[in-house]
Amino acid sequence: MGDSPPTSDSMDCDVVVIGAGGAGASAAITAHDAGASTLIVEKMPHPGGNTRISNCSWFCPPAGTEEQAVEHIDALCLGRTDRSVIEAYVTAASKTKEWIEGIGGQTRITHFLNIRYPQVTHPSWPAFPGSAAMVNHTVGAEGDTNPSGERLWNLLSGNLDKRGIKIITSAPARELCSNDKGEVTGVVVECGGKRVMVRARRAVVLTCGGFEYNEKMKEQFLPLMPFHAVGNPGNTGDGITMAGAVGAQLWHMGVVVGGVGVRVKEYAAPFAISYAAPGFIYVNQGGKRFTNECGWESHFLWQSFYAFNPKRPGYPTIPMFGICDQETLRKGALHVGGAGLNLAYKWSADNAAEVAKGWIVEGGSPRELARRIAVDQAVLEKTIEKYNSHCAAGTDPDFHRARETLKALGTPPFYAVELWPRMVNTMGGPRRDASARVIGENGRPVPRLYSAGELGSLWGHLYCGGGNVGEALAVGRIAGVSAAGEQPLY
Ligand SMILES: Cc1cc2nc3c(=O)[nH]c(=O)nc-3n(C[C@H](O)[C@H](O)[C@H](O)COP(=O)(O)OP(=O)(O)OC[C@H]3O[C@@H](n4cnc5c(N)ncnc54)[C@H](O)[C@@H]3O)c2cc1C
């Protein structure tokens, strides 16, 4: 979907939405239904953003559990998010199922629980208070095996079409315009080689995603580098720059979710890697274990890379290596497919094709494997021996891996994959309040400017799976209603 570019140098509507993902579509549908003429501008030739390629699991607490959900999210945010913002999110999220069904979608509860290693579980933080309220849904009928963002996007874009809400594609917003009262009055959009002024009689809503593809911002704000993204390449932090230029306060700039991935020259984005059985370890460039491989929440597995050696500069674990034996490799594909940019590639069930391509390195013995990945041979051999002795003893005094995950690496050949930090999405951006108003450095709302979605997400420290699409859909609707409720400027 995408509409023809504007023919004049200026356009008018009540509400201009910047970015056509889940938050933008939800905001636009809601603003339209509240009586505002609405237009979306989208930077990429194809709309949908991260939402379209996500796993489409969204948070919607069951009726009566809202207080628990607030308590849970508050605990995850470690006091970095105003409680009123969390409360508004939860209240709106509790109605998302009803809203999705109201616009013609089918919904069902979805669970992440699986038996892969490291494990992906839901709720992400079961030991935190209120976790029972963190229930996720997806779009689609029972029996749909692949809960996909495409289904959600089709539903949203069908609803935009039905309402006649235009998305102007290949039209990056470049700068916000303000009047002498500091009110945001529109946005300059680059379109068809021209700069087009899009005036907003009521408000502008920023829903242009995170900074997954802005290397400078990643270098400045994220705790490690390189951090390779797997989502929509249009998410380059433009909303952060534009909001900053009109005085917005930023928050949560260092919060990011992601795991580990294999980079190959044939594909731009890394492939997410997890093992079908627990017989694997991670080693650093020195050939040593450095973490409890099975002890991380899946969205924060990237933190395992954040281990430094006080005696040596640089990142000793970027890249690191995942090491397993033949028995584990044969248990199932290291990459189980799913969302992201590499959907087209079908990873082989026994990993044989990827061994043949050299994406997975084989060695007849620990020493041969070490030689092939340029790691000290004696050290890797000793690391595997030591790990195997922990497995025999049923305890891991080094990193306290759970007994049931202590499976020895015994059957040659041995295999290594080079692993890099793999980013799902960032959370940082302009701070917002419970009505989705962007807050300025002076602590007051920037007049007529709203935001929703992962741009300035409320997740202030930890994150619960389903919370981002959940936020896009819920806070998108809050922003749409608030923006439509502004008095027209003319
Ligand atoms: C592989 C993957 C799987 C995921 N799975 C889940 C999941 O199951 N559950 C969950 O909760 N979260 C998940 N997430 C995260 C979630 O998808 C996103 O955080 C959420 O969809 C963001 O929605 P959004 O509308 O804020 O941004 P997006 O959907 O990314 O939309 C932003 C849009 O703005 C556009 N844009 C950027 N700059 C400009 C500009 N200057 N002018 C105009 N347009 C611009 C972008 O091109 C993009 O289309 C996943 C993410 C990925 C990458």
C-alpha cells in the first residue's frame, strides 16, 4: 500500500502521523474515527515498519488484572517511567483485544514458551510481582501456526484503506515546524525530489520507530558495539532528531532488546541462534566460558556480551563462539526462522547445509575446532573438559548453570558458530506523558506534538515480551484520540 506523491508543495490535514507502523496506523485510525482528517507519511517505499515483520505478540491484560500489570511493569522499569504513563498504557492495552476485534481481526492468546536453549519464556520475568497479568495475544485464527506481523499489518492497512486514510510512501519527514507560540504546526517532508510542507491543523504524531539503523546514535547511546539490527531499515532515529530540535526531553536511550546471531555475507541481518538441546557452551575469544549460557532472559541475552577483561582492552566476547557436539547439532536447526528481515532463507533442519556453507564450522576434535576458529587449542580443549566434568558432577561452580541444562559435549565432531549481538529494537526517544504528549526539557508538553510506539517507549530498564507491539497498538490509540482532541489552529 502507498499513495501517489503530492503534486503541490504543501498539504493540509488535522492530524499528521509520521511513520506507518503499528503505532502510526493505530493513531491514524483512532484520530480519524474521532473526527480528524488524517494523513500518514512514511519514509520507506513499503509501510509496516518493524510491526509488519514482528512476531506479532501483543500485551493485553485480562480484565481485573490491570493493577497487577501496572505493578509488574513498574518493577521492570526501576522507577524510570512515570507511574501515570504505565497506568494509561495498561488501561488502553486491556482494551486492545476488543479494539482489534472491533476493526475486524481475529485474536487468540499466544505463549512463547518453548524448549529451546537459551529458553524463550512468557511472561519474561515470572518472579517479579504481578507477572500473571502479562498475557499476550496475537492476530489470527486458532491453528495459524506462524503468528506473523504481516497478519496484523494487513488488518491495520485494510482499515486505513477503508477509511480513506492516505499513506504517502517514500516520503521521509525531515523537520517539524512550529509557530511563535512554540506549537508544532506541521512537518517538512521530502517527497519526489521536493520538500513538501504538510500542515497539521490539530497535531503531529511521531510514530517513526527507534534508532536500530543509526550507527552514530547506537555508538553514542548503547552499551556495546557493534549491535546488528534485524528489523526495518527505515528506523534511523529521525523522530529523536526532529523532537530534539523542538525541545523534547529524551528518555530510555540505553534500553535495547536483543540476543545473539550469526552474520553471513549473503544476508544483511544476523540470524537468531538458539540450540534445540542444552549440550552447548559459549566461549570468548580466549576460548573460555564466561557466563551461564542458559541463564538469560531471551530479550536480554545481548548482555552476556558485556563482559570485560580488566587486563585486556576491547570486547573479549564480541564476537563469541557457540560450541556444541554432533549430538546437539543433530537435534534441530540452530535458526528456527520466524520474524525479521531474513524470512526468505529456510535453515536446514539438521544444519548440514549451513555446515557446508561454512556458516557453522566443524572440527574432528576440540583442538581442531579451536584451530579452525583461531582460538587457543589447549584452552578450548581444557574448557570443554572442565565443562564436561561439571556435567558429570551435576553442578556448575563457575557460572551456576541449572543442573538440567548441564549436558556434556562428548560426541565428535564438534561445531562452532561465531556469535554477534543481534538487536531487535531500541526503546529510547522523546519522553511522553499519559496522554502521549511529548514532554519538553522544561518539563511541560511540547504543544501539539504526540508520540507512540518504540520511539520513546515506556520500557525504562527491563522489558516483557509483547510489550512493544502492545505499546504501539495501545499508546497509538491514546495519541490518536489526544491529537484529534486539539482545537484546530485555523
Ligand atoms: C524481528 C522482530 C520481532 C519482533 N517481535 C515482537 C513481538 O512479537 N512482540 C512485541 O511486542 N514486539 C516485537 N518486536 C518489536 C516491535 O515489532 C516493535 O517495537 C513495534 O512494532 C514498533 O512499532 P512502531 O509503530 O513504533 O514502529 P515501526 O513498526 O517500526 O514503524 C515505524 C515506521 O516509521 C518509519 N519512519 C522512520 N523514520 C521516518 C521518517 N523520517 N519519516 C517517515 N517515516 C519514518 C519507518 O520506516 C517505519 O515504517 C519485534 C521486532 C522485530 C524486529
